[in-house]
Amino acid sequence: MALSGSGGSRPLRTLAVLAAVIVIMLVSVLGKQTFSPGNWHQQFKVSLGLDLSSGTEVVLQAETRNGQPPSAAEMQQAGSVLLSRVNGTGNSGAQVQQVGSDTINVTVPGKAAQDVMKLVLTTAQMSVRPVYLEAPYASSPTPKSSPSATGTPSPPPKSSTVTHGNASLVSRAAIQLFDKEVCTPGRDANTVDTDWQQTVGYSLKGDQWGDLNGQIVSCDSSGTKYVLGPAVYVGGDITSVNAGLSGTQWTVQLTLNGGAAAKFGSLTTSQYNAYYAGYQSGNRDDAVLDSTAVVLDGNVASAEVTAEPITAGSVQITGGGSTGFTQAEATSLADVLKYGSLPVDFNPEMSNSISAQYGHTSLDAGLISGILGLSLVLIYLFIYYRALGLVAVSSLLLASLFAYLSVVLLSRYQHFAMTLSAIAGLVVAIGITADSFIVYFERLRDEVRDGKMLRPAAESGWRRARRTILVSDTVSFLAAALLYHFAIGDVQGFAYTLGLTTVIDVVVVFLFTKPLVTLAAGTRFFGSGHRWSGLDPARLGARAPWRSSSRRGGRPQRPVPPVALGCATPDQPHRRGDQQH
């Protein structure tokens, strides 16, 4: 007969799909270390929240550009932006709290103070501008010391005076700043040395480079200095931001609104028509004039050559240096641009490391409670379902594996942090997962009680149980989603893991439990209704299956004595082949 439902006629194929999903998750966890077994143990790490791990606390004091105290609305908006940056997914365990009228306290688990400061102090004022002049950095040779040297320190290296571009496009004020500007390479290929701002009198608040309609000077991480034209678009014109791989390099992809896309399309079209051919022929001036610079907080993040008109409103930022962005840098920049710029500037008042609020003792207690709960469920399943409990136990263990791999992946790619509340969500999910197995097993046993053989009973019982399982898990998932949306803090961690394990429950029941029962029904042990199988018809009180009173094509049965039947009379003798029903 044709079997329906998940894993009905092809349980092995369904199990193969499940195996492929597990392999994909494992490869995603291992990443570049997939073919380096010696380093596998380093990839399976779960980030811990502040209640279980150490972190960094930063106290920030707001400062407005006009010197006036910040308004309550500005502080509220700044708190929301900072919370989005450090806890954009809602489950990283980071906290942002306003203290007083102008101070915000930020605590982030598992990050160094330098990383936290960079994340929260970046104002994220981004603009894209055409390049007018460019002067690459070139250090001057350092004099060698001699025996008669006086010990006077050598002057610092100066940037090159060789410039490319078109000076006629530059205003006199910008030329004067460009001549005064001193750029030096940053500590790495993606970090700009911001000391250049002091050489031209720019303030850290961005009063000068924040002028969107004027020309500005700037530097990049390699020490190259620029004169840039008016901004074509700014961060507020971005409608979506994503970090991802482009080939082998991490990039940030932007999508612009209609007005900004039109202005940027007009600029790139004119650049391409006027300068791209010269750039192709090796003209350095045309190569500079064919470029647009991405400016973040006054510094040039990248300067890209226009290889074709960009009219669709999709822009890609590749980062500076020869290696471009790392994954962490691309993700950090995307988060900063995604969640907006700060309405006020902040000065760090204090930064210190903090210890775990509860520590590993609480973590161990949470894990022990989960193991204890799981063990009690397993004991009950074996007692009640006997050998059928093996299917439930293997399903629960597989669900635990899925939950662990999911948490590792979320920690690696979504900054998820495990907290005590999240562990509570995982413990509660044990009951939800076991409930799905019980619903199916009870429907299966009902079918056996009705006299069906095990194979058809497995399919008809699945059809009855499938809808109940889906409805139950849907209700659980909606409850978790609503709780996650409306709750804050630790409650979000509980709701997140509860929703995650609900999805895992559906995957395991459909792709593992049902196909495994189908395979078990074809074995002699389960198919014959062994007394230890958990599906013994006699133990379940099944009705005897109906059978025909005669065998077709068989030999006739012996006549049954009337006395044995207790109902025959001389007038109504039993005929050969008759049976009393």
C-alpha cells in the first residue's frame, strides 16, 4: 500500500535529508577548520551572558555640540541606538541603562574594553563623496646614527607631496588644509590614525567634516590623504545594510532610497564617461577622479574606482587595505550603519572589567537541572513505552544535539549569549519535545487497539497525530515570539530558546521520529507485537482482528460435535464447514 506522511514510503530518504542537515550545521560550525580535526574543539564555543561570564562596563557622559545639556528625547534615542548596537539580536546579554540626565551605563559580556569603546563611541556619520585630490603616503628615509651623533631624535616621517587628481576642482580653503594635513598609516590595514584631524584643526565632534555641502580633507588607513567633494548621499539615505562574503572577501552591501540612488547614479555615470577610459590606459589623475570615497566619522573607509555606472541603488563597501574587512569588522560596520547614528557625542568616564554575577556554579546548577529533567523523562518513557521508548530517547538526544549546534552557530554568527534564563527555556522545552512523541505514540497504540497491523497503524496514527503536533508547536512558538517581542532583558533569552527548541521539535518529529517508527514497524520484534515492544496487542487490550470462517481453496474442516457447540438440534444438524460465531 502507498504510505503517506513524513517518511511514509521512503523513511531512509528522509533520514538522509536529516543527516545532510546535521552535516551542513557541523561544517558551518567548523568553518575553515573543517579539514583540521586538531582544531575542532576550539570551534564549539558558546558565548555566556553577564550572569555567567565576565564582561566590560563602560560609563558614558553625553556632550552636545552647543554645550547645552542633552534633552530627554536625545538621551532616550541615544540609549536605543546603543542598545541596538550591543544587543541588536536581543539575546547577546548586553545591557544599556541611563543613569541621571546625561550618563549611560553600558555592560557587554565577553568583550574587551577596547572593543566595547569602539562600538559605543562611534557616531556613525557616514557620507559618500567624489575624490578630487589624492596624495599617497611615503615615509622619508630615517638618518642612521653615528658615533658623533648628539642623540637628537629624528624628525617623524612626512607624507608624500606627490598628488594626483585635478586641483582646479578644489577650493582655496581646502587646498590650504590639504597642504597642512599630515597622514600616517594606522596600526593595521583597517584602522585610521585619527591624529591627522589635529593637524588641520578638525575637532573630534565632526563639526568640519560633517559639512555635507562643502569640500573636506581626510585620510585612510594607509596614510593616503584626500580632498573630497560634497556628499552625494549619507547614512540616513540607506534603506538596508548587510554584511556578507563577496567571493573570498567580506563586504558591506548597502541599498539606497530613490533620491540618493538617482544622485549616485548621476555621479557614477559622469565619472565613468569622463575618466574610466583614462584609468584603463594608466592615467593616474583619471584613476583618482574616477573614484568615490566612503567616509565614516571623517575617515576614508574605502575609495572605489567606478568601473560602470551604478544606477540601481546597490552599493558595496570593500574596506581598506589589501585584505579588506574581516568578518568582525564588516559585521560591526553593518550594525553601526543599520542602527543609526548617535544624536549626541559621548565621553567615556570610566571603563572596567566586571566579574560574573552568578558564575559557573549557577551554570553547573542549570545544566544539572536540565540533565536531571531529561533523565526523569527518559526513565518514564522506558517504563511506559518499553522498547518503543528507544525511539523517544534517540529523538530527545537528537533534539539536544540540534539545540547545541544551533546555540553554537548563533553564538558565532549572531552574538547569542547563553544566560540562566536561556537555560531555563531549554529545560522547559524538554517537556514540549517529549509531548510530541507521546501524542504520536498514543495515536499509534489507539490504532493497534482497533485491530490494525503495525505498519498501517503507524501511518494512520501519524495522520491523526500530525495535525495535533503542528497545532501544539504553533501555539508554543507564537507564545515564545510574542514574549520575545514584548519582553526585555533576561526574559527575551528565555523566549528565544523556547521558540528555537519548538522549531527543532518539528524538525526532529517529522524527519527522525516518524521515519524511525516506520522502519521499526517492518522489523519482526515490533511487527509481531512482542510483549516488550510497547505495542503488544494483548497488553493494549486490542480487539481480535476479524477473520473469514472458511479458508478459500483449503480442505473442509471436521464436523464439530453438537454437544461442543451447545446449540445444535436433531432438526438442524451442523453442516460441514460451518462454525459458530
